[in-house]
Amino acid sequence: MSNSQSYSSNSVDLEYTSSKPRNWMGSLLTGLAFAFLGLALLPLALVIVYVFLKGVNRLNWALFTELPPPPLQSGGGVGHAIIGTLMLVAIAAVMSIPTGILGGIYLSEFSDPRWGRWIRFAANILSGVPSIIMGIFAYGVIVVTMDSYSAIAGGFALAILMLPIVVRTTDEALQLVDKEVRWASVGVGASNFHTVLYIVLPTALPGILTGTTLAVARAAGETAPLIFTVLYSQFWPEGLFSPVPSLSVLIYNFATVPYDNQRELAWAASLILVSLVLLTSIISRLATGKQK
């Protein structure tokens, strides 16, 4: 009995001493992971804090309801640019989100594997094309054809930028749904179409909403495509077939001028743009949480 007890105690001691280095190494790697995560988030925090400090002084009702004044005058706002940005993003979303979701569903559920690989490859290439190239393309296709800058042209350029993001995130979200779910639905007599529509798509909806939010956030902050397609206007938007103002182009125009009031408006517009992107992300997260 004594020999067996001593053997068991020795094995426990060996196991304890061998686990100590593993615990120490695990704690070290966990600490390093948190440290690098903090370093990765530090630029984002600095940008948000700096934009907030520079733009918070101009947050008032006039900022959202008035037009920017002439260069040597004070006051004014960027209400026209806010409405123009919402118009452009809405046009782009109407063009790209339904098409992108349907394309992702086709890739994940109905496409031939050989064609699917090529389509995914094309979507990846399209997502890496510089935004200014999209602006030039939209200029040649829409602006030259219509002989005028317009919100439609700007929305078309932003839609091209959003489309590959929506397609790829929808495709990946659908592929994450377990195959057993599909088999169970087909096993009770449902067709592939009904399985995708009533089972797979609702399950993947949180991932699709996240991808849609990323696409909207990218479209809202683009400047180069809008310079080629929409230009800029100092007045309230007049319609879909005329130049409209936008927050990103306003920031581009006002940030480097020698007039203090317009530079302050540029910082305030930056804060509004960041807040819009943040609000969109929060709404998406809330919708995703309810869906889960």
C-alpha cells in the first residue's frame, strides 16, 4: 500500500510541476495578446478622440439645419451635406444590397463549384480595386452619357464599391450554417428553395447584416468617386439628376482652406460622419443580437 501511495503522490507532483510551465506560458501569451489588441485599437481610439475634441465645439442646431456661410463669415452648418450623404448612401444601398445578397445566395447554395470559384475570385479582385478607379468608371458610364454630374452617378459608383463586400459576406455567412440544418429541412420534405428561404437565410442573417453595415460604412466615407461623379454643391440637394453635396467632399474642400470657420465646419462634419458610421454599426449589432 505504501509503495502505491508513494507512486501516486509522485505522479501528482510530476503532473503539478509539469503544468506550472504551461500555466506560466499561457498567462504570458494571453497578456501579449491583450497588449497587441490594445496597440491595434489605439489608433482608432486616438482618431475618434481627436475628431471629437476638434469638432465638438461646433455641435449645435445650426450645424444640422443651415448652409455653410461665405468664407469670411462665421456660423453656418452642414445640413445640406448630411442630406446629400444620406441620399447617396441610400441610392447605393438600393442598387447593391439586394443584388449582393442574391449573388451571395447563388454562390453558396446554387452555383456550380467551378463557376463559384471564378465568381469569388472576381469579387475579391473587385473589392481590391481603388475607389478612384470606380469613380472614373462611373464618370465614363453615367456622367458622360447623361452629360451632367448627378446623385445617380455617385450612387452608382458607391454601389460598385459596396457590391463585392455584400456578396462575399453573404456567401461566407451562408457557408457557416451547418449542413445538418439543410439536411434536416430536406429530410422533412422541403425543397432547396424553401430550405434556403426559411431556414438557411434567417440563420445567416446576423452575418449578412454585419457585411451590409461594413459596406454602408465604406460607402459613406468615400471621397474620390464622388469628386468624379457628383462634384459638390453649396446649396440644398435639388434632385437625383443634379450635383449634390456630401460630407466627405465638404471635408476635402474645407479642411485645407485658410478660413477658420470653414476648417471648424470640416472638423464638425468629420465628427458627424464618424458618428453616422458608429450609429449604423450599433443598430446592426442590436439587430444581430435580437436575431440571435
